[in-house]
Amino acid sequence: MNDLISANEVSPITLPDGTELDARQTHAVMLRATSTLDIEDIAKQAGYSGRSTCSHFLRSNRGRAGLQVAIRQHLLDGARVGLQTMLNLATSARSENVRQLAAADLLDRAGYNSQEVQAASNDGSGREVNISINLNTSDTGIVIEGEAESLQQIPVSNEVVQGGRGKNDEAIP
């Protein structure tokens, strides 16, 4: 019970209609939104004289509206933790796959999807890069192709390496 919200830790909740819940009501809706306590324990913690008074408030329109605000705030706090976790995974996970998935998920949640990214990359700026690598296992030949348009720093190379040997006849593992 040490992880419960105390009455002095809660700020008054303002309802959508502009009215404000008092400290006892705010504490009750915050406990209802963030704990697994039953109504009797919430009533004791929030300072209600009895279970029925607290239950009546939580079932009232003001209580339900306050509970919605408290739940929304609780979810926002959780979303901040989730976002920070995704950022940490995208930047420091050991697995490259986990980093990529976290980055893709962050972009998706920010409103960028793969079709928009593809459309943005083909916007007529001439900055398209296509690289394909084909490891042909039937004759152990390796085909490496590259293509670039309007990118001077990426050379185009269509060199085909045959028989497991590269330039200067060094063996390719």
C-alpha cells in the first residue's frame, strides 16, 4: 500500500465543464484510476465516512467525468514512459532488428508510414538509390549491382565476381 497516491500528492481535477473536484473527490477518482483497491478501501483512503458515499460519488456524472480525466492523465503518464522506452530501444538496443522495429514504430506513431516515405523519396528530386545483392549459390558466383541517380558520392558499379575470386585474385570467403 506504499505505492498509493496520498491526498497531498494530487492536484485538483478540472472537469470538461470547467468545474473542479474537491480534494477528497480528486483523491477518490485518482485511486480508482490508478489502483486496484475496492470501493471500501478507496473510501477509507480518500477520507469518506462510508463506502456508500464514495460509491455514490464515483457513479455520479461528476465522478464519472473525473474518473475519465484521471484515467486520461494516467494513460498520458504511461505513454511518456512508453515513448522513452521506444526511443531507448531505437538508439541503444543490441539487436539491429529491435532498433529498426522501434524506429519504424516511432515513425508510424508520428504519422509517417512506408507509402508516404516512399512517395517522399520519389518526389522528383532525383535522389533514388537502388542496391541489390544476389548471392548465387549454384556456382558460388557473387553478383553485386548498384545504381544511383544524381548522387555523385555513390559510384555505380556493375562488377560481377566469378569463381570466388575478386580483384587481384584474392579469395573471397
